[in-house]
Amino acid sequence: MERMIAFSLRLLMCVELMDRAVGYLTVTIEPIPPVIVGDTVTLKCNFKTDGRLREIVWFRVTDGGSMKQKIFTYDAMFNTNYSHMEDYRRREDLVYQSTIRLPEVRIADNRPYECHVGVYDRSTREKVVLASGTIFLTVMAPPVFISVVEADTPASFSRYQAQNFTLKCIVSGGKPAPTVFFKRDGETINVIPYIQPAAGGEGGSTGGKGSRPPVTRIFDDTAPHGSRPLLHPGGRPAQLHPEIPPHGDVPWAPRVSPAPATAPRRWMPTSHPLYYYQHTHIPFSNGTTEVQALLTWRLNPQLDDQALFSCEVKHPALSVPMQAAVTLAAPKGPKLLMSPSRAKVGDTVRIAVQGFQNDVFPQPLVTWTRVGGLLLDGNVQHDGRELVLERVPAELNGSMYRCTAENPLGAVDTHARLVLFQNPSMMKGTQDRNNAASRRDTLGVRLLTLLLTMTLEVT
């Protein structure tokens, strides 16, 4: 027992002597929390040694660690300035701190950084002891763009049919990806997550563009908890599935207008719709992400008109949530402008919608018709915010044109009467033709009188 104790003591003494002969070096980098683009960051490398400093090198690691870019070097052989380092003696050990400053960090600065330190071996200056430390600098970027748009193109509306409506919130420029949620009139909406079915009908995904569910399903809000399936146009019952939202013309669920197999029935809207939610992340090459969030529900024009829907974003780089809002509204009072204001026969007349008496969302669909007849081009109606009548003839004087503006919340009609004035150039041509005819008639009378006079004289 005494021999083992003696052997242990001798071993410890040998280890201590070897350590003193070789020297030691420990390197640590102080951790730093995530920073925001534009901040100024200071990285601190602390190292403790009983040897003499040889060099300090900072590296920025690139290409996943395969390359290292040298950003700072201190060589003790050629530098005598220690102003950038702090050193003090503690228990006869030297403690150093090397710092580097990164002003106005960018997203590209989001990467590992290494601090390499070398000290001379205590036994010989020809040998250098090396050690290093690593830290990953996380750079966050707040979103720079947010908007709320309608996911579907303008479409006709019928209050006797169930219609689905989808809002799309687009948030770009965030790193990491932000959290997106919807509110209605200031209250957070409880949503049902939508799970995109796989192509084979099994499993789920986040849903990419171009994929479609195998069966389109639509819910009847008139039944308890929206549990009664409506019918497809062919009369076949739509399969009920809580993961498939009632949605319009977007890639993951085409619009289907329900139609009963027998007599049509009036659609009775509900005041408690089901809201379905889906989001997609689109990564950019600079490390940021675009989030597209979709909110779908069964539209109720009576309750949804003038409803305020907002899309809000939470992100660790934002002190307050980012927000974009729209108010659903049916078009009211279209303002029409006719150019020119005093149109003449043969002019090109333009009738355009200049605006409405209210802010309209979603964008209305505008159609034109002629009351009691066809348009000048022979068509029944024209789509667009402007109607162009090329070289209007006199027959269109006094004709009435109807402008219909509609969105899923309602429709409104307004009329414009085309009043044509006589074209001066055409009037001049008519007057010249009348004067020529009058001159021809006068010449004929004179010739006839001369002939009669000659005949009487001969007789």
C-alpha cells in the first residue's frame, strides 16, 4: 500500500514537471447573442497561458468550413504595441484578451469565426504551442416587405351560391423566417391548419405550387360545425375531410361552385365561418426567406362587408409586430369619365372608370354593355376598366352604356349616355354639295328659258 502511494506521488510530480516544461494554453471566445443587421459587433477571444505569446490570428470561415479568410493577425516578433490587448498577472499566469470589431454587420457575416493563438514552449523558443476557439455569429434580418392581396382573380358573384375567399399575406426579407398570423377587426383568428396531401394521397407536406388534392371538397356552413358536405356540379356528394379547405383559384384547391342535383336552394350564410390556414417558405440566395400565408373561409357578404382583416408578423429582430391590413368592401358609385367631353361624329370615344366613392377590396371586375343592342365591335360585352368606341357613327347618338363593377362582396351598375355633336367638316361637305346642286338647278332653269325664247322668236 505504501509503495502504491509513493508511486502515485512520483507520477503526479512527473506530470507537473512535464507540464511546466512544455507549458499550457487555453483559448475561449466569449459567447454572443444573435445580432441584427446593421449592428456593430465585438468578438472577444480570451486565452490563458504560462508561456510567451507568439501570435494571434482571427479567421472568418467560409464555404461550410472548407475555406478560412484571415481578417486579423498579431505577430509578437514584429509588433511591440499591445494596445489592442489586455493582460494582467494572476497566480503567475498570463491572461490575454484579443478583440475584433465588425461594424454594421451584414447577412453575409452570419458564419463561424475562429481565434488561433500560438505561444512559445517554455523549454525552447523553437517550439510553439497552438490552440484555437470557435464561435458562430448569428445575424438576424427583420422583414422588409409585407402586403395583403387577394389570392384569386376578380370573379363574378352570386349571393345564392356559396363562395370561398382567400387572402394572401406576403412577407419578404426576414431571417429567420417570421411568424405570420391573421386578425379580424383586431382579434386574432383561430385557424385550422391545412395539410397538403401528397401526390399519392398519403402523407402531407407544406404544399408547393402546382400540386392539387385528388378530390375537391367544400363545406356547408349551414350545417352544425360545417359538417354537411355540399354537392359537386354533377350531383355527386363532395367528400368531407377537415384538412381540405374551401378555396378558390389557387394551386392547392380549385374553385368549385356547389350546385344541388335537384332544385336550387338559397344559400344561408353563417356568422361563424371556418378559417383555414396554409403557409409556404421560399428561401432566397442571400439567406432571407419569403413567407406566403393563405387564409381561406366561406365568404358572407352581409357580415364580411367592411370587415378589417390584418396580417401581422412577429420576428425576433422586430421590436413591434409588422402589420398590413385591408378592409373588404363592395364597390359603390363608380365615377365614369368620357373623353372627349364633347364628342363629334367620327371621333374615338373612351369611357373609363376613374374610381369609386369608397375604397374597394378586392379589385372589382368591370364589364360594359350597351343597353338595347350590341357594342360597336359587335360583341355583347367588354371586360376592363375602359371602353373604347372607334370612329363613332351618327347612329350611336343617344345610346346608353351600362358599366357593371362587381367583386365577391357585391355589384353596382352605373350608366353613361353618348351624346354626339355634328362634325363641322362633315357639315361643310354637306353644305358644298347643297350649293353645287343649287347652282346646277339655276343653270338648268336659265337654259330652259333661253330655249323657250328662241322657239317663240322663230315662230
